[in-house]
Amino acid sequence: MLVTVPLDRLYLLFAAALDYPGPALAEDARACRGLLAQFNSEAAGRMEEFGAFLSQTHLGQVQEVYTNAFDLQPVCYPYVGYQLFGESYKRGAFLVKLQEEYRARGFSAGKELPDHLPVMLRFLSVLAARGDTELEDELVCQCLAPALGKIVGAFKDKGNPYGVVARALLD
């Protein structure tokens, strides 16, 4: 039996899980696990592990873990262009190209840089909802997956719950 997964919703839930933690995070993580359970039990198990962490941890502590994971360790910065190109001219060109694609589709990165992982996931949600599979596939295969591979590698053996979320997304 073929399972149809609402990728647009899944992208949004992963964006919420990988953005700065707010009060709805546990609910979003549960919903993400529920969708993943339909087609990838391993990734769903990872999100269940993340959900267990959230249920045992006060929001302020979760925010501290997030900050330690993503803001204080350059190897884990949640910026796709940084992961792919470092601080170089190529990243700048990547940011400009992303911004052009966002504008062309009426999407805004808000106050964040266009290569911020949750922003890109929200944009992928827009692409999936519109059926713009060519750009979606290009961004996932050439940008998101390689960047996530580096982030997951940086989290390896650190026991950080956000490494689990990144791994679930990569799965």
C-alpha cells in the first residue's frame, strides 16, 4: 500500500522543531512523529525520543540546549549556506539566489537570513504545496541533505537532542 505523505506539513513541523523553541514545540514534535510513523519508523522513533526529552525538560532549559547546540558551535550552525560554503563568496551568491527564488514565489525569510534551516524548510513547504517539485528536489538534494549531513556529523556522540531531530529530518 502506497502512503501519501503531506510533505508541506512535514516540512513545517520540522521547521518548528529546528527553530528557537516555543510553547508549541512538544505538540509540533508529536505531530511530526505521527506523520513520520506512516512511512519511516526509524525517523518517527527519533522524534519520539525528542518528544520524551521535551516532556521531561522545562522550556527554559530546552531553549538553553538549543542555544548551546546551534548558536555556540559553528559546526552546527543551522544555516545551509554556511554548512555548504562556509563564510565565502559562494555563500553570498547562494543567499542572493535563494532570496530571488523566495521573492519570485511571494515568500519572505522575515528577519532571518534566507539560508536559515527553518526558513528553508518553510519555503520547501510552500514549494511542496504548489507542486513545484523541480526546485524542491534541487534544494533538498543539492543543499539541504548535504548540509544536514554535516550537522548530523557534528552532533554525533554529543547526546544533544537536536542532533536526533536533524537525523530524523535527514532520514
